[in-house]
Amino acid sequence: MCRLEIRALPLLALALLPFAPALAQSPPLQAAWTVSLSASTDVPGAAVDPPLTIGTAVGASDGWQAGEDLLRLPTATVQYIRLVSYHSASEPGWERHAGSYGVDLHATLSPGGSTVWPAIRLVTDLGTSAAPARVTLSWSGLDALPSYIKLTLSDPDDVDGDGVRQYDMRARPSIPVAARADGAVKVFSLSIQATDTRAAASIAITGATVSPTSPTTALAKWTTNVPATSVVHYGTDANLSQQQTATGIGTLHSVELTGLTPATTYLARVESSADGLPTATSGTLQFATPPLLAWASAPVVESVQPNSAVISFSTNEPTSATVQYGTTTAYGSAVNDQAFATSHRVTVTGLTTGVTYHANVIASTADGRSISSTDLLFTTQAAVTRYQVGRKLVITDAANDNTGRITDQDARLRGRTVGEGKGIAYDAPRGLLYVARGNLLTEDGRDFGHRGIAVAKLQPLSRSANPSAPQAASAYTDTGLLVAPRNPDGSGGLGYAEGVVYDPGSDAVYVLAGAPGGTVSATPTVYRAPGGSAGGSPNGGNTSAESSALAPIFMVTNDAGPGGAPLGGTNRGLAVTTVQGVTWVYLAMGQHADVWSNRGGRWHREWASTLFPADDRANAPLPADSPAVCAVAVDPEGYSYWCVRGSGPMRLWVFPPGLSGPGQGFDDTALGGSSKGAARPLMISNPSVVAPAALSAPTSIWCLGAGPRRTLIVSCLGVGAAWPTVARLSVTADSSGRPTSATVVDAFGKGAPLSGQDPQLSTLAVRSWGLGGQKATRPAGPQGALVPICPTPDGSALWVNGYFAESPDAAPSPALVLVSAPTLPASSG
């Protein structure tokens, strides 16, 4: 008895059969099985071919494939039964392989799909016999077949003569064949269709991303629910004309894109396909390649001392740095900064006094890319015995003025060209100076009335922006203005601002400004911009161009009085320090102190003072609208030093750290009073170093060093604003470490001895009057006048914003001057 047998085989067993192809790993949603068909007859001596095997397998081909299809040769006998799968030369893929096959694994089968073996032939040649010939096809073992597979046998020739043309092969075990035993050959045509009754499957793409890995490469990643191919289509427009493919199949996909253009935005779609399933495509993805490694701020020699120099620079991506240096361009020595960062300040030490050196900076990324600077030339100082001018940036130089209103370097001819000179801040790693400009009541080569923080980059301007002076040159680049965002109707933006500071601990620039579009305010806003923020024209060319990088972080509330009552005040100066991730903002509010922090994750008031004493007595406070409390500095121990600009001797009040809540008062007992409070005056002695009239009306203050090496740098207007002077004071503390007194060490400016300063520094002024009836470069009157200062991070020099003349007899020009001094202690930042 022969039968048609159907068996579902494991893939491993199928792979071991002599006729089976080598199969790839099967996706779990695809079925793989074989069907073995057999025939039997009652004709004695008739030969019957081995079973015909058909089936499905992952990766099988509809056309002829070596290893999948095994040709059966004709049987050399008179009486025989043959059962084969026949393919003609007209079938696609079988042109050169037509014939009868005993094995045919010609398709894959996935949920919702079907496949057909259309030309199964049963050929009988049973000779002659007195008895009728009987042939039977039968099958069994369907219990091993997956339940979702449906098999249908089509019988167009009605081989059993019952008139039924299709059979559900699970519903009946066999069919009889009406064969002939009259010596004639009988050919029966059959077909079998297999259907996967499960719902149609699809490839699901999830987590598709494309991320740049360098200026010229990117990596696409995604996941599929079944093993599939990996293809990425990409390009700079919606055509996605470029393609990259990874070999193999899998569910975790990663394709590297190479040969990309730096600083370019690309669009991409990822694509996956698998046998028997529709191709899946992601939505459109967007990514941008970074620019090539470049200097964000080219290396500059920031400061030079007798035995050392500081070189600062920044790059557009994190790098390590090597500074080579020597007395020739062969260099010979090097200092390494292995920390990967975008901003670097490298100190070269062990230099010889009064010697000219060459230096070169090499910045390298973690993946081995590098850039090298041009040769830098500097000369170490001789032994410094007085304050000296290092760099001088004339604010009203012609080259940066794109309005064409400034045409020469003669201060007497410029008219009212300068905004109010307010606070300055210095981002040393990136070589940026920030200048607060008050309300900008006058012009400084910008469109009239533009409020904002001017940002100067300490690099020479590449070419003149002045249409009236195309050949003019400048030692710095005016990048325009740093502002706060405006509303769609043009309202908002930055208000009056004289306080600006750069905090290296949080790498940010902070600005204290009044109400947008207004003047000073009792409820000002503190703004912050990321370190390195330039104006709206980073390479110069438009001094009115705005960058809206200043974002508000909190508004000061007017409720620091008793029981939450209004205390008033006006926004003046500020100091910012970040300690263990907490940023503290100290606000000089004209007549009181207000201190805020983001401790605990939100901005809130830590403490506030009562009204400062007008002179020396706490019971005689400043008026509510006073601008006298105009500056503050903080040392590493947390002591804060507050300037009170009055008509008498210079007064500095010191608050200790650790205060909490409003209402912090003043202890005036050292001045002959009887009030007790948290703040105490710093008792100042002046051993004939500075003219007494100069030590009055302090307007700016910085603290350098810590502990017994604490030093204060204080600028003063002097009596009647006629003695602009910058003094250095050595601080003395009591046994608990609390600062109690300070002694003037040296100074420069109008109130300091000529022997201790560069002659230019002795011309320091807060305004420039017109000569010979010509216009002045600043409006008359001392109200609002300041002498802003800002030290370099190492304390070896400080920037001063004021008016300086080339000689005592010349008209002074508004300028930012870098002043170096001997052995300044390290800055607290």
C-alpha cells in the first residue's frame, strides 16, 4: 500500500535532508514545512517512484535554485507510476532548467500569504492486465502540520471520476485514481495550494535615528520586529538621491553614512525588507553634520608676566590642547591640557624675564582630528614695578562702525558717540568682553536707542565695516548686541542694565536689567546667556545686530521689607558665584542688598538687608530711591563686600555667609554707633598711597584670593567725580576669619602717584569734554558715572572701562584697557 504522506518537519531536520537547500535563519512569522506525496497500485510488478516532496522554506526561490530542486530521471521500466513537479521552459526562472522534479521547495509563506505548486503530474503506464488497474493517492500525519496552514488539492482532470475538482486535504485521507491497464499512458494533472490563514504580517520599524558622528559621517540605527535588511536613503533634499546598505539581516540595524558634507542638513529614511513581507519605510528623519573642527575663538596671548604667559582659545567641539613654545619657531617645549573641552586657558610657566617667545597651539579631538594655530609672538615683561597698559580697545574706533558716523580716531570730532559706560564682564577662555550700556541715551556707532549688552571679541577685525573709512583697522571685533527676546509686537526686550558678570562656575553671562523698554526698576529681572554668547554679528560688520541669547531666569520681587512689605530699590550691580552646583546671585539694589540662589532646584531669595546707612549710622538709612549701593563682590569664603557711593570717605560693608531671610541689619558700633546687625564696615587705612579725595564714591569692586591673601580691587570716582582711581587693598581678618579692615597697597588713575603707573593711566576720566567749543563724547554731569573694572581669571591684570588719553594734554577716548600689575594674587572668579 502506497500513500500520499504530508509531514511538517523542523527546520534543522529539513536542512539535513539530502535534497534540502541551505536556509537562513527563519523569521518567526514564517512557516517552513514539507509535503511528501506517494502513490500505490494493485498492478503486480509496477514500479513506483519515490515520494514527491514539495514545501516552503525561508529564502526559497520561485525559480530554479541549486539544492532546492532535484531533477528526477525517467524510470526505465515498462510498467510504472511517476509523481513529479513539472516546470516548462516558459516559466520565469526555469528557462534553462525545464523538466520533472522530485523535490521542489519553491516558495516562502508568511501570514496572510499563499503559494501554489501548479503542475504536479501523476503519470501511469501500467501495460495490459485482465483486471482493472487501481491507483491510490493517500496522505496522513496532518497533526504535525501547523494548524493555520490550509492545504487544497485541485483535480481539474477529475482523476477519481466523482465530479469534485477540489479537496481540503485535512478533510479526507486519500483519493482514488481511475488509471488504465490497456497499455496506454495516462497523465493526470494536479495542483496543491498552501495558505497561511493568519492575519497578514508586516515589518515594524521603531526607534529610527540618524546621528552625526563627525563632520563627514553619521550613524543610522533602528529596530525591526523580524529579521530584515538594512537600507538608508538620504540626501540634502526630499529626493533622497543617495543610498547606503548594510549586509546581512537582523532586528538591530546600524548603517554608517560616509562622505557627508560638513555643516549640512540632511534628510533620511530607513528601510527594511524580508522575504514574503511588504517593505517597511520610516518617516523622514533630519540630521545636521557639525562643521569641521575650527577655532571658535582663535588662540590669543591673554596676559604676560615676567615669568609666565596665559594663552586662551576655544574650539567648536571638545578638544584637548598642546601649547608648543620656545624662542624660535622650532619651539622645543610644550604644555599639555588633556581635558576635553571647548574652552581652554593654558598657562606657560618657567619663562625668562624680558625674552621674546614663539608659541603654537594644537587642538585635537578624541577621534584624532586636529587644528593648529598660526605662530603667536609675545615678550615676557621685565620686572613690573608699576601699573602698565597691556591692550587698549578704543570703543569708538572707525573700523567697527558700520553706520559711517565715526570717521577718525579724534575723540573731539565724534560728537555724542558713546552710550553710558556701565559694567563689564570678561569671558577669558573665549576672549569676549561684555559691556553694559545703561539705557543707551546716546550713540556708539549703533542704530540710535538700541538697548543691549555690547560684545567685543578680542580678535582683530578682518576688514573695516565703515563705508566712510574702508581702510580703517581695529584690534578687536564688535560682534553687536546681546539682548533678551522681544514679543511679536516688538515690545519687551532688555531694559536698563548696568550690571553684567561672567561666572566660570556655571559658564554663563548674567545681566541685571530693569523693566523691558524702561529705566531702573524695583522689580528687575536677572537674565542668563550661555558662556561664549556673542552679539548678532559674530564676525563683525553690524554693531546693531542682535542675538537674543539672554533668557530670564527670575524676577526680583519687591517684598523684602518687614512682613513682606515693599522695600523699593533700583537695579545696579551684581555678583554671581557657583558653589557645588548651586548658583548664588548677589544684587546691589541701590539702597539694599538682595541675595538669591537656585538651591533646591528653584530660584528664591536667600536673604536681604534693610536699607544701608546713608553715612555711618544705621538709624539714618539711605532714601528709598538712592542709587548708592551700586556694586558687590564675593570671596571664596562667602563674605560679600558692598560698595556705598557717597560724598564722604569710601565705605564698604561686609556681610558674612550663612544668612537667611530679609531684614539683615548693620553693626555700626565700630563707627561710634549703637546698632547691631549682620553687616560690619570694613575699616580702611590709606598710608599716603592715594590722594584722600580719591578714596570716595566707590563704583566697582572685585575680590581676589582667599583667606590671608584676600585682596580687593576697588574703583572710585573720588570727590565730585573728579578723581577716578582704581586702588588695591589688602584685607585683614580677625581670629574667626571675618574681614575687619583693609589697607591701600597701591593704585592707578588720577588720585595715584605718577611714579607707580603708566602715564596713560593717570588720564583716567569718566567723561570727555569737548575742546574748543566742540561736542563732548559723553553728556555732562556725574550722575550715573562709573569706572567699571573686571580682573582676568589669574588676577594678573584687570580690564577697565573708562576714558584715557595718550598724554595728559590730549583729549581722552572711551576705551577698554587691560592693565597689568605686579604680583596680583589669584582671582576668585
